[in-house]
Amino acid sequence: MKLFSALLLTAALAVSAAPARAGLSISAEVDRNAVEINGHLYLTVNVAGDSASVPEPKLANMQNFNVYNSGRSQSISIINGRIATSVSFSYILEPRFLGLQRIPPITVSDGKEQAATPEIEVTVTKAGQQGGPAHQAAQPRRSGRRQAAGTAAQGARQIFIKAEPDRRSAYPGEQITLSIKFYTSVPLSSNPQYVPPAFKNLISEDLPPVRNGETELDGVRYAFSEIKTALFGLTAGGAEIRPLSVIAQVPSNEPVDPFDPNFFQNLMAMSGAQGRSQEFATETIPLAIKPLPPGAPAGFGGAVGNYSITASADRSAAKTGEAVNFSVTINGTGNLKTVAAPKLPELPDFKVFDTMSSLDVKKEGDVISGKKTFTYILVPRAEGRKTVPALAFAFFDPGAAAYREVRTNPVVLQVEKGAEGAKSVYFNQPAPGGEAVTASGSDIRYVSEKPGAAALPRLAARAAALPPWLHAIPAALLALSFWLARFNRYRSANPLLFRFRRARGEASRDIQEAGALIKAGRNNEAVSVLYDSFLNYLSDKCGVKVSALTMRKAVALIKERFPGAGERALEEIRELWTALELRHFSPEASAAEGTADLAVKYALLLELLEAELKKP
């Protein structure tokens, strides 16, 4: 999940005539509708949906623009148990031709729904100054060609390419900026084709836009185009920037033989209408990725860069049982894609649900920066003043070559009693506005006021007349009561054993109950039954209270108590927990088909776990 900016959610909610399910939507806009040929414009594509993630838009092939990806930002909100996601994709467009240019419709599809934007028109004008940098980069001036032709005879290169990293060694995750420059002192017959390099032990991130300009090298005037790329080492050891190349159509300067069968083709090549194709390539550039120094803090998760951290809740007051969005935001420079969520301390006052993350990347000044936000859902368990302690985040600062640790401020919530507590009945005081209690009758009513004859002698005589084997029944009942008492004492002394054994049977009954609810069309209730049943099953197997159980804690306890459990079973637990949790707190997502699939998946997982938990 790149984050957090408020985008199209309010627009989707404003359409009162739309159905309850917002569905998939897309819109696009440019920062301006007129741009010079040597300039660029920003295209923003917004995709919104009512699920935890949305697909990426598909841009049509635009021959009239050079397109560069400039990052994305994401916003996730949960309103009344309904998840809404909105992602903003940013692109930089460089025009290639003058006149009225069109950006074709941009589409998005999630397999079930499809949406598209309208066509966007952009007017491309000439540069404000004749022979601007962009124009000169693609087609140098004729005077430059004549000068290059004169110096070429002296051994100067007319066309060449250079690739230069700003450093040859770095720590894992530290940015290396690669500059690729294509120089030409002669006009080209067409736009050159750039073939980017491959990398070993490196990941890359584009740094648009392409820079164009002029420079003088060894007395020769060159036009150049520059592309920059941010590189990040993966692991300590060797790394490589493999060869990159540019394929260009170069005019031919050979004399034309009028009797050559290809006379007209050669003549056109000399005039610049066409030329011979040439490839210009670089050599492999080796890099060294240095290992991180020892002495990392206990909470260090591999983050490299320079960061700060903040924490906040979406409200300062809540009620027991209500969900509170608790966000932890990490800001700074570095490869934020690899930054992991900081570990939360134990929060006994809250039930904690696992995180959702979003990323907002910026590429200003050829430096990768931005923010990454992790959102936890906290559900208060009891009323009162509750505090989420300060969170620590450790990272390695390559500039100072040292580890650093930053902390958030504690977040305080004032929790009041929820709606369920308000329904409790108290008998030690009269209800407000209640009426006084009045007697409705006497406490004792006699069946008969006349005393009867003594019945005990008659009962004793009848009992003595019974068969002898009937007198053994009281003894058997007494023995049975002793056995039941002993069994209850054993069960009280070994509660975990009985909870462990009965978990499967109770879960199977819950699945049957959920199936009946699904057939009746009560999907939300079926999801609640499955969700509560799954937590109770894991609670019985792990031997802890449901209120103290989280996904990570359940997986850790199963690993500890049942070493034979495989990773597949643990992954299935995570997937089913996440799916049930999403539909439980987002009732709009509880469709009949999806709920039935969850019930089947739960039943299959029970079979797998019963086998896995018996392994030694």
C-alpha cells in the first residue's frame, strides 16, 4: 500500500444517487493545458475504490510525449466499518511535437469493474527563446555541425555517451545517483533510442525529467541529454551497473558516387533525411556495497537514511469497543519502500489489529524522500485515561556513519463506557423516573389449612416391599456423584487440556451455524460468527484469553507450543485472519459468495491445523 493525501473519497460520498457500493473510479488532470516544447507538465491520475487496495491505471502508448513515473501517494480511510482507498499516481510528460496534442483515455480494471478517463488536450508551443536547450539537444545548430566537422578531423568525438555514479561505494540502502549523458555535436536524423542498463545487487528508481543543454568539451560544442537514476544497494558485497546504450541515426559524411546504384539513398543520408544506425554503449561500472557496522540497536530493522517519526490518533476521545485509527508516520530521505513498521509495545488496554501501510515518495533535487505511514486499529477494552507509550524507530545514518534512534510522543486517549456498558442494569438503586414498588400478594400461600396423617411410616413400609435390586440404585448414584466430583476437580486443574480438545467440535458447529445464516441471506451475521469462532479456536489451542490474542501473538504461540507446525499452516492462519477481519469491520464487503468461500476455507484450515498441531 504510498500515502497519505486526501483525494476522491469526499467526491464519491457526495453522489447521493449512486448505489451504496462506491465501486471503482478514475480521474486524470494536468497541471496546465499549454506547455513549451522544451518544458514539461505533470499528469496526476486518481484511482479510488472501496477495498483495501486498488489496481494501477493503464496508460495508453503516447507517441507525442515522453512519459516518466514520478511516484504515488495513497489514502486509506475507515468510516462506519467501511474501507475506502484512493491512490494518486504522478507522471511527468515531456512533449515531442508542436501543436495540439492529446493524452488518450487512461483505463483501470480490477477484473470485475472497469473505468476510464476522458481524453485530455494539451497545446505545445515553441520555446520562448529560439534554439532552447531541448531543441538544441535533439537537433544542434548548423554552426555547431560545421564546427564539429572541422574538429572531427582533428580526432574529436562527434557522438558519445557517459555514465557516472556520484560514488563508487555505499552502504546497503544508501542512495547512489547515476548520471547518464548523451553528447552529440552533429544533428541526428531521428530521436535516439535509449536502452537502460541492467543492475546487479542494486534496485533503481527513475529521477525525471530528462535534462537538456549545451556544453563545450575540448573546444567542441556539444548538445547533451541527461538522465538520472537513483540506485540502492541490496546487500553487502559487489554490485554492477551493466552496459547501457543509445541507438541513433547518424548522418553519413562519405562522398556520394553519382554512379552508385544507391545514389539517392546516400544523397538523403548526407542531407540528414536519414542516416546509418549506430549504437553507443558504456562499459560495466563496478560498485562496492559496504557492510553496516556492528552495534545496531535492538529495534533496528534495516532502515538506512535520515528519518523522523510521529504518532497520532484520529480522535482524542473514544468509547469502549470503538475502533480508533492510530497512525505512525516516518518522514525523511532514503529508500522508504524497505522501511518496516515499528514494533508496538504491549498494549493491555487495547485490542490491536495489524497494520495497513501507505507510501508517498518525492523526487526533489534528485533525492528520494517522502513519508511512509503505518495505520493500526486500536479497540479500547475499558474506560478511563489510556496511553499509547512512545514508539522507537532505529535507523542507520550514512552521512554520520552511525546508528540513530528517534521516538514519538505518547498518545493519550480518554475512553468512555461504550454502548454495551450503558445497557447494564444495576439493582442497588432505583431506575431514574421509576415508580415505587408495591406488594402484589403475600409471600406464602397454604395448600391446605388442615393437618394430614403422618405419611412417613407408610412410605417406609412401601420401600421395604420393593425388590432387592432396586435398593442398589442409590448406591450407584452415590458412586456416580463421587466420580463426577473427581472429574470436575481434574477438569478445573487442567482447563487448557479440555479447551484444546473441545475447540474442533465447537468450531465445526459454528461453521454449520454460519452456513445456515448464509443461506438465509444474513451474510454480516455469518461473518461475525466465523470471526468469533476462529478467534475462540486459536484461543483454545494457544491457551490464552481471546481479548489478549493478536495475529502475531497467535502465530508466535503456535510456533512455540507446536514446533512441528509448518509455515504453510501459519501463512493460512494469517490470510484467513486478515480476510475475516476485513469483512468483520467492513460489512459492505460481506457478499454471499465471498462469505461462503471464507466458511469453506475455515473448514479446510481446521483439517490442516488438527493434523499440524499433532506433529511432534
